[in-house]
Amino acid sequence: MTDLPETMKALILTENGYSGTAEGPAIDRLEPYLEAAEIAVPQVKDGFALIRMIMSPVNPSDLHFIKGEYGEPRVKGAPAGFEGVGTVVAGDTPLVGQRVSIAGAGLGVWAEYALAPIATLIPCRPDLKDTDAAAQIVNPLTALALYDEHRAGDALIVTAALSQVGRMILQLARENDLPAIAVIRREEQAEAARAAGASECIVTAGEWRKNAARLISTVKPRLLIDAVGDQAVADIFGMMPNRARWLTYGKLSSETPRLETLGHLIFMDKRIDGFWLTRWFRDTPPDAIANAIGTVQERFVTGKWQTETGAIVPLDQVMAKLPDALRQPGKCFIRL
Amino acid sequence: MTDLPETMKALILTENGYSGTAEGPAIDRLEPYLEAAEIAVPQVKDGFALIRMIMSPVNPSDLHFIKGEYGEPRVKGAPAGFEGVGTVVAGDTPLVGQRVSIAGAGLGVWAEYALAPIATLIPCRPDLKDTDAAAQIVNPLTALALYDEHRAGDALIVTAALSQVGRMILQLARENDLPAIAVIRREEQAEAARAAGASECIVTAGEWRKNAARLISTVKPRLLIDAVGDQAVADIFGMMPNRARWLTYGKLSSETPRLETLGHLIFMDKRIDGFWLTRWFRDTPPDAIANAIGTVQERFVTGKWQTETGAIVPLDQVMAKLPDALRQPGKCFIRL
């Protein structure tokens, strides 16, 4: 075992539990939620490994969580951060010395060291980049699982189409010749959405509803994969045909949409439900999870999926620089 | 075959298709939608029987339909009316001369005679009252099917609790010792709701939300059977625990509810979907349908279910008297 320091740098939560708000992941200042601190390095315990973290992405779910708007309560004083990559430095596992990815609410990976259950360590292929390894779980497994919810031949609608999950789903749809309509906010995003794999775009600006209704009645998409949850999404759902399903997995908007077409649920057999990766992990057999992770690494290494990497912010500059970095294109990472 | 007249009295639709509105079933005047007319008696055709109608209920779905707000388009000039009881007077069936119930969008039973597919005729036990026989399909089968959607041991919430369907579900819950919370609008309705089978009541008046949340957190109901679809119902759904399901089968309110808790669908595995008896008939095996109908007749004859009968309006007085009659307690019937 390497000589370990007694303390480490970490970004710790300043509050307990839930905030009761529903503002969404937008964040101007980290100070109300996070604090840069020097805390004790966790002690290795039975069944756990200690990881020297290398890098972690900043996902919308991390921001929901630190704001107290996620499905798990905050623990004041514990580090934030849901997933990342690092090197195993201690623990009763042959993976000591190897690079692994870890993920989970409560792991607290925005720190120099993190503890993770040995059973959940994901070894990384050597040809997998650190950025891809750091972000291989939350978004890629969500994208795979959401895509798998379509019934054979049913076209898709994807909101937040240029997010990492959105792009991954569009790419899967293109590979499988499945029409996928990207929902975007500005006409200038259409080219990027088509390049990512969208067959068509709905631009929710100006007088967009009539064109959208016409497009939907032609393409007949029945699965709406949604991370936004605003009125535009509710209206798009209302335009969809019989047996349409609004599958929500994120809430980027703070709007509370009105359901103008509740009657569609009765007469048109529509439904609204949600996806949460934590539940997927609980309900999916271990071999299917391992299989999905193999698929993710293969797709990254062969270039079928590419992480649009944005700013990479060192741990000791996160408090000052992350809010600005989040406003730049691409996914932000923290170098740990 | 009896000597049949050439023409008959009927209440016919004045419009085609859908209205595009979503006002709900409230109705002040029938004139915009219906007309009392003398039209040709339908000709018997292969596979169909002609029924001399006796009586038909006026259900909310009939009112939605004549207003153009139901899941099937109107046909101008055709009679309205979805279900009723009558005597078979012609057709290639041993049921000629017998009393049968019929139901279906497009049957047009608000007339002296109606055609119905022989395969769908429901023979009535002699001990079944005409009012119960007339209304034995739409509401009772809906109540049975909705009740069957609860998972073993899961408590229920029932909106429009004093409607015919609401009362039937409450009675089923009581027989099975299942806690059922009735949602009512006025405190004065609580006694009737408890008598019908409710274990508890939520009165959606005044400052009701805090008490409702406390009650729901104690009883932990997971199935919300809803015929109202207003903001109060959406708020009640938001108070319900993990795995709660909002099952909508009617839209008595014209409010468009806001979904304040879309995130619950993600983190709490909640969902919203709909029930339509027409789909239930399509998706349910014939022997299960026959079984359910047997159960319904048995429950009426033995008094386990009782139709709260309101006004019975003769066919030739419907245009003048039905709107007033609908404002009285109990279910309205048309004597044909």
C-alpha cells in the first residue's frame, strides 16, 4: 500500500437534505452549496477500495444534487460528485494499481480520494481516454437505457438534443436507421443536431407549434425522451400520436408545464413516466450491466461516441471558475 | 318478426367530428349538439340485431361525446347514446324476444330502435332492474377494471367519489378491507362518501393541502383513480409516495393542471396513464369480459351495488328537461 496522506482537498456540501426548491441545474455561484475544504482521507473498510481520483465530470445531476433538488439527500460536510475515474490505491482487490471508474450518489468523488464498494469498480480499457473514463457511467448508461425503451420501429423525439445524453441517443438512432427528431431552442443548433444524428429538428422559437405538429403527424414518433420538462415539451407530447410515451429523465427547465391534453391519456393510450439510472442499476441483472458497460467503452474507443469536452478545471480553482466554465460549450470536468 | 314501423323518434347529432374544445361534460342547453327528429328505423343486416330500446342512462361520456370532446368522432344525423337496455325484435339470433343490454360508441341508442352486433348482446337476468340493466356496462365495467389495477395491499384514492363509478370502487375497496380515500369538494359530502365505503376523505376546500398531505403520508395510497383532472388532483398526486400511479379515466374539470412534481416521475418511479373502456374491451379476452359482466349483474341483483337513480326523462321531453334533470342528484335515464 502506498503511503497515504492524512488529509485531502475536497469540495464539500454546506447543507443537509433537500432544499424543497425546483430551480433546475443553472448555477451562478457555488458558495451557497459547496465549500473547498481540507478533510480527512477516508479509511478503507471491508468491501471497499480507496481510489486516488484523477478526473470527474460535472453533470446536471451533480448540480441538481448540490442544490438539494436530486432524488438523494445531501450530507453536510461530505464531498459532492457522482462519478469519476481514478487509480485504486488500497483495498482487498486485485485492481489495486489499476485505473477504474466509479459512480453513485454519496460517493463524493470531488475530492483527491474516494471510497467505493469493490463490487462496483469498473476497470477501464487502457485505450479509453481519462475524460471518457471519468464520464462513462451516468450519461452513457442513461443514453443506452433510454434508447432501449423504444419499441421496434417507433421513431423518437429527443429534447436537450445537444446534451451529451441527447447526442448519444441521436447517434444510436442514426446507426439503426430510426428517425429521431431533435428538439432545440435555436435554428443555429440545427446543423449540430443533424450532424449528431437527428433526422429532423423542432426549433421551439417563434411560431413553432404548427410546423412541429405537421412534422410529428408525418414522422409519428411515439417515444419522447425528455430532459427539459417545460411547456414546449408538454405541447409536443400533446401533438404525438396514439400510444405515445413521455419518458422524463431530467428537469433542465424550472417551468411547471400544464397538461392540456390529459384526455389523450384516456383515449389515445398515452402515458408519462420517468427514468432514473439509480433504479436501472437496482433493477438490471449484473451481467446486463457489465454488458452495457462493455458496450459503452467499445463505443468510446472506436469513436462511435465522442465526449464534447469543455473546460477542465483543477480542483483548487473550481469554486472560482466552474460557474463560468459551465456556460461554455462542451462538458466540464474537474481535474482531481 | 314483429311488424316494424318505418320511422322512429331519435335524438340525433347536429355536428360531425370533434369540436376541438375541452369544456368537460357540463351542459346548459342541448340544442347546439342534439336535435329531436323522426328518422328511418335501421335495417337489420348480417351479424346485427335490431333492438327496441327501453331505457338508457346519461353518462358523462355521452355528454363529452355530443359536445365533440370524446375519443370517437360524431356523425351528423346519427343518434347519440352509448348504452342501454332493450328487447331484441329482429336478427339471426336466439335472443329475439329477450331483454339485452348493449353498449358502444356509434350505436346510437337514444332512439326507439338501435342496431347492435349480435356478438355483443348481453342477455339480462330477469331479476335485474331496467335501470341497472341499462347502465350495467359503461360504469360498472369501468369500476371493476379500475379497481383491479391496484396492486395487492395498495390503498386507493378515488376522485369524483360520489359518482356512480366512484361509489362502486369504494364499495369494492370496503369489501376487501382496502383503505380508500375519497376526494370530495364539500364537507357535507363526507358522510355519503363514508357510507359508500371510503375509509377517509379529502375535502378540497379552503386550506386543505396540509391535512391532505398528512393523511396521504399515513395511509400511503399508491393508486389515484381519477375522473376529474384538475389542479387539486395533480397536487394530490404530488403528495403520494414512491411508485404512485395517477390513472385518469375522465375529465370532469375543464382546468388544465400544472405538473409541479415532474421530478417525482424520475426519482420516485411515479407514472401517469389512462383507462378507456373501449380499449379494455379490445384488449380483454372474451371469457374475461363475460365473467366481468356476470359479476356486475350478480352485484346489482344482490344489492352489493346500487344505482342512485335520479330523474327518468321520456324521450320526447329530453331536449326540454334533461339539462335541469342533470343538475339533480343521482343518475339520469332516458325512457325510450
